[in-house]
Amino acid sequence: MEDNQPTNRRSLLKAAGGVLLAGALPRTLLAQNAAPAREERHFDPRPGEWKSYEVVTRVNLQRASGPSTVWIPLPSVDTDWQRTLSNNWSGNAKSMKVGSDPHYGARFLVAEFDGSAPPVLEVVSRVQTRDRAENWKTAQNGGESAEDLKLWLQPTDLMPLDGIVKKTALQIVSGAKTDEDKVQRLYDWIVLNTFREPKVRGCGTGDIKTMLETQNFGGKCADLNGLFVGLCRAAGVPARDVYGVRIAPSAFGYRVLGGKPAALQGAQHCRAEVYLKRHGWVAMDPADVAKVMREETPNWIKDPDAPVVAPVKQALFGGWEGNWMGYNFAHDVRLPGSKQGKVGFLMYPQAESRGEAYDSLAPDSFAYTITARAI
């Protein structure tokens, strides 16, 4: 396990119950007629210098009629891979204050407008980020108590841990002797069985029960990493989604693994972490493996061990690139004053006018922009 070698398809299917899993594979992933990707790539994030960024979210709320409210996620993450330095805001709201989710600690700006003028708001966040890469050969005490980890073993509205989720998780990890082995099997299962579906809006919904019941394993990061996190929890391994936004291009030249700083609308991306006693919180991102396979080259790459994909598959088991800013780890967030109930996760601006919600996945009609710059 410590050498982090990928599990081959035959042994993975055998370990996870071959008949069921083979039937779950999308036919597109079983196709053999795709042109092979021969281009060699390098992707090897390593912890190093901190990089500083300023991220600006601007809102010019369109079609507002009467009182309106805007909620903007604020980076609420302080770890060994991200430091949140400051959040500042300005605008013509009658009230602007910070709200927080009591369960997960997510923070957000709540701006209330009285309708006397078109709503305008600007939020400026400064953060420092750096690359991550786990040293699998060196063990260290993670430091979290059993009480601390309880939260990351709980179900959420879109992430139940019983029924088909539990059954699938236990099937995949059957025979695994360590949490590291469980996580490796689950990661490889996600890479092998799921695929990125560009037609899905935003980052997807993260409805993992429906994915398993329908065996429709196409989606985006909230779906694929959400399924990974849910299966980890159901297998007894603490895990969590981290919701954020890509803020800079990839230093390794992967087009789809970076953001365009001048226009980050649509650059939202959720990652994942698992907790291992010998290593603490460890970075994971099987959804980005699927993204490289589907969108990095003109042809959909079906083989996760193809030269373009293989370095990403290896590096994102235990690492990720620091060209991304995390907002929070929160699920099922209740926004104070909202008439719409809970949101499954919070990484897009939200707004309501006279109780009617704006489409947070349509930034041009909302309207909002997100930009970033290195500082």
C-alpha cells in the first residue's frame, strides 16, 4: 500500500465482487475502439512555498424587485495547505454581516438590500495555498480524537450511509486489512466505474443513492467525489468533501485542472479528504482523474493508465495542486433568511428577491463575476 501502485482492473473487480461491478461499468468505459492517448505528461504536486492570492466576487443583482438578499461563501479553511488571511466587503446593502453554519463551521456573507437601488456587492478574500502530497513511507499520528472524527462519519441528506451505499462500500472493501487499503480500493473503484458527464450543470448534485440505484455513474465533482466520500464513510473511514474554486492555471500544463483568473465563474470544484490514523487528513480527488480522461484531450480517454492520465491518477491519491481555494466542508447548509430551505453545499453565490431564488449556476443572468490574482 505504501508504494501507492494502482490496482489493476482484474484484481479490483475480483476484490469488489466482479459480476456486480462489471455490470455497473458504463459501456463507454468498456469500449475498446477509442484512439489511445500517447502524449506523455508530468503532474507531481509537492509541498513547498506558500502562494498568496486575492479572490474578488462582484455581484450586480439583476431584476431585483424590492427587498433582496445575497449570500457569498467565504473561505473558512485554515489547515496545513490553506491559510485564510482576510475577508472584506463593500456595497450598497442596508446590512452586511457574517453568518456561519453551526454544524460544519462554514462562513458566508449575508447582504440585505432594501430595494431602493440596484444591489451591488463586492467581496475580497485573501488566502495562501500550497501543494499537497502525502509521504506514504512515513507514518505520523493524525492527532484527531474519535470525538473529532464523528462528524465525518455521519450521513447527510444526499449522502445516506445505509442501504445500497453501505452494501456497495462493504463489497468494494471486502478483505481489506487497513484503512489505507480500503481507501485505495474505493478510489480505484471510482476511477474505474464513474465518468465525467459534461452535460451535468454546475458541479452536480451529489445524490449518491440515486447514482448507485440507477447505476448512472456519470456526473461532475460533487457527484463523483461525493460518492467517494460517502462510500468511505459507509466503510468506516472518516472522509469529507471540500468545496472551493480553482483560482490559477495548473503549473503542470493540464488545461482542465486550472482556472482562468480573469473569469472564474464555473471554476468551482469540490475535492475530498480521508482521515487515516497513520497520516491524518489526506488529499484525494478521483473526480479530477475523470475530468482529465474526458476533457483534457480532444478524444475521451477510456484507459485510466494512459500516459496523459496516469500521473494525475497517481498524484491525486494523496495530493493535489495548490491552485485552488477551499471555502468549507459543509453539507445541508441553512442560509439565514432564505425562503428556499437548505442548500446541499455552498460554493456558489446565492440570492433571493422577494423570496424568489436566483439561479446560482447562471452567473451572467444573476449576475456575478469571480476573479483572482497572485499577490
